[in-house]
Amino acid sequence: MHEGDGSKIRLLRDDDVPAAFELSSEAGWNQTEADWRLLLALARKSCFVIEADRQVVATTTLVCYERKLAWIGMVLTKREYRRRGMARRLLAEAMTQADQMGIETTKLDATDQGRPLYEELGFRAEQKIERWSRPGGTVVQIPAGVRAQETTLRELDLTPFGADRSLLLDLLSERNTPTRVSRSFLFARPGRVTAYLGPCVSETPGAARSLIKQCLQSTTCGWSWDLFPRNQDAVDSARNFGFAPQRQLTRMFRGKPLQQNEKAMYAIAGFELG
């Protein structure tokens, strides 16, 4: 799709990853090139860019968890190309794609700056979500957990998350095996600036604390953890492990309301993944 200024919307490609990573780094975000490749593995046909002046200048991703839920993320525009309506164009493209696929619910995590645009496009506020952080050294390597059967992870995750994201769990398992305690699990992965804790699903606060303690105790790097303030056990655990709130976003949805059990979700998979 071409505009009068010569820019065009097209799909994100493998060779765009360095440019996409440059955009997220410019914004101060924590994603790595591996995270961008993860998005391509999940949603090769619904990750979009705007190309202008022979370069990638804006991005938006749409990750679909079957037809029940889709997730919009990585809404980024290169600094000198902002205020030209590029984010709106990409979001419209993503929502058209979701509608054509028959997606029941589309969600995203909005900054205060982005929220007015999302409201104009029909998104409604659902609840707050927060980024907590713990300072530390440079991210080197994240300890792996004990390998578990992915089907079991799917069974544990399906009800709390509200949709089948087993492909995401499989791909995260390939990068770093989750830690398991009883009927609970925790993933962790390196980030550009800090390590990232999540997703974490647990049937009890005690199991969640045990998982997180096991993950953190052998590292000295900084950490980021995205959680629901409604989950007081997650908030208490974050504070007890030395984390502090960094910023607050608003989870928003478009379409059919989708019930998720945030009391069992101690950490999300990322603002771009849900």
C-alpha cells in the first residue's frame, strides 16, 4: 500500500530485523533482535512496517492466538518521521487483518501517549498493567529451568490466559527452558538492557515465589517484570525481591471482552505478546 509521500506498508522481513531493533532501541525499549525474530516466527503474515526513503521507519505487530485473541505490539515510528500518521496507518492495517481473520478480541498495552489514538480506533480500557524493575549488572546468560512437556504447559496456561498460546510457549522453551514447581511455570530471557521475567503462571502465591526466587538467586543482572496491580501477591513478591514500579500502562481491548485470570498470572510474556 503506497501513500502520496512515497511511503508504503509491507510485511516485516528477516532482513528488516536490524532496522526494527534500531527503532525499539531508539525508544528505550528492552527487546532484542531475538525478540523481533520471535515475533516473525509467531506472526510472519501480520507484522507490518512502513518503508520510506528506502528504510524501515515504522512498525506494528499483530500476534494471533488462534481466532480467540490477537495482540498488537511494537507500535514504533522513527523519530524524524513522527506526526505523519504512520502509527494510525499501521494500526488500521493490523485491525483490518484481524477482522478478516475473524479475531474475536484484540488487545494491547497502551502508554498514556498512545491511549488517545487507540480510543479513537475503538479500543476500551480494561485494567492497569505495570513494569517493575530491579537494578543490576549487564545481562549475560539466564539460567535454564528443568525441561517439561509443552502439552502440560498449555494445559496450565490455557485457562488463566484465556486463549491458546502454546506456539509462543514452545518458542520460548526453545530459547530457554522454563522453571517448574508443581503446577506452575516461569520463563525468563535476556533483554537489551535487563533480563526479562515472564510469563509466569502459578496456582498458588507460594509456588510463584519459589519459582521467582530460584530464577533470581543465581543472577546479578538487572531485571524487568510486567505484572497486574490487581494481583496483590505478585506486587508483594516483586517488592520483597527488590523490584520497584517503573511505569504504568493501560491494557485495552477491542471486540468481545475476554476473561483472563490475572490472579494466576504473576508475570506477562511482554507488552508485545500479552
